[in-house]
Amino acid sequence: MESSDQDAARSASAQTPRWGRLWLGRTHRVQFWVLAIAIVVLAAVLGTSIMALGRQADTRRQHQLLAADFNVQVQRTSRIEWEASAEGKVTPALRAEFERVGGKADKLMLAFAEADSSSDGRLRTLNHRYRAATSKVLALIGAGRRAESRRVDANQVHRIFRDLQHRIALSETAERQEAEAALHKSEVGIVASLLGAALVLIAMLWRLATLRDRATRRTHHDLKTQAQHDVLTGLPNRRKLLADLDEALDRAAAGAHCVLILSDLDGFKSYNDTFGHLEGDLLLRRLGSQLARAVAPHGTAYRLGGDEFCALLNVDAAELEPILEACR
């Protein structure tokens, strides 16, 4: 009997799932993959948002550089016009520099307009007007009409220049504010993504710990159940009988009626020798199943080991005989 109990305990231990499979039942695998996919999607969304904010900040900084470079070209145009007025003539070198500076300013304006779809075109219009007015002044100086050139310079060039400088300053301020806002959003996004990832990781670890604890409790319950049941027939074994006898004695002490039936299978060795151990095992399984059904309404059937069986019943003496006949 002791050998049978030890075999049952070893069999129960051998069937214990590994830790890596404790929480990966069918439902748990689905939950795990849903959680993993959610983490990946969250990371992708946050990463894309942060990259977009970073690109926006870089674009705004590029706008600032374009505006600053354009301001330099406007200053150079003003210097050329001032030098021509001071000398009273337009030299070929000044004319060539004016055309070169104007071409670069036009390219900067085009790049600025392409980079910033929100540009209203006001800056480019002012630039064209400023270049036209400056070109007119240079033409008048080259024609020797200095008085008229000073009049155009005072009435048009200086006024347009002030408007142009004001518009450039506004553009630089707006771009700087938007770049700072984009950078701030990017920093907030990074912090939010880290916090979100930490929360998701904590939730995942908590979920896994919960699943593992649940699986551990279930495994302990399964081990206890397997240790108290016969591997071959599935009936409770001798260890379970001893535990149930203690409870039966307590009930008997309180006045309840309990009956213990002990039996074995006659001629089982000859059956084994004649038909083989495999057929003998099948016979024990059939016997155990039928014995359990015979006593089920009144108690529990047990296999003690080998061909030894018993039943623990909660019946009065008057009800016992039919049950004994069914067990036979």
C-alpha cells in the first residue's frame, strides 16, 4: 500500500507544469498577446508622435534661420543703395552685387514659402516692393537724377524697409515661439511615453504575478488532489481514506451512522497471468468505476492498492444490505 501511494505522489509530481507554462493557458495566452500588442501599439503611437513633434521643432528652427538669412540680404541691399547714393553713381560692381543679393533673397523667400504653408505671402510681397523701389533709386542715381532718387528713397524705400523689417521680426518671433512650443510638446511627449510605458509594464507584471499566483494555487490543489487519488482507477487512495476516516469518527461521535466496507478481488493474480497486466489494469479500472457508481448515493469508494478496495458509507444498518449486494 505504501508503494502505491509513493507511485501516485511521483506521478503527480511528474505531471506538474513548468513555471514557464503556469500562466499560459488558452485564455491567459490570449490576454498576454492582447497586452503585448497594446504595448507595441502604444509605443508606436508615442514614438511617431514624438518624432513628428521633433520634426516640427526642427522645421521651425529652419524657418528662423531662413528669416535671419533673409534679413541679412535685406540689410545688404540697403547698404548697396546707401553706397550708390553716397558716391552719386552705380558702379558695375554694385549693380552685380545688387542682382546677386536680390536673387538670393528671392530664393530664400521661395524656400520660406515652401517650408511654411501657413505663410500669408505678405513678406514676399514686401520684398518684391522693396527690391522694386531700391532698383528704381539705383536707376535714378545712375541717370544722374539724385534729387528725385532721394525723394523716392524717403517716400518709398525707407517706409517699405521699415515694414519689411517689422514683418521679418514678427515672423522670427512667431517661428521661435512655435519652435519652443514644439520642443516643449516633444519633451512632454517623452515624459508621457515613459510614464505610459512604466504603467503598462507595471500592469503587465501585476497581471503576470496574478496569473502565476492563481496557477500556483491551482497547481497545489491539483498536486493535493493527485496525491490523494489512485493513478490507475482515479478513485481516492489510502491517504484520502485516512483523512476521511478521521472526519467519519468525529461524525460517529456525534451520533451519525458510518460503515466501512473492506474487500479485495478474488483470483486477480490468475487473471493477470492469463490475460496480461494491461488487461488486468483495464479490469481494475472497470471495477473501480462500477464500485464508485454503486456507492455514490451513500458514500465514497477507495482503492487501497493492488486488488484491495473499500467504501466508506453514511447509512443506517437497515440500508446496508442492498449496498453490500451491489458492491459484491
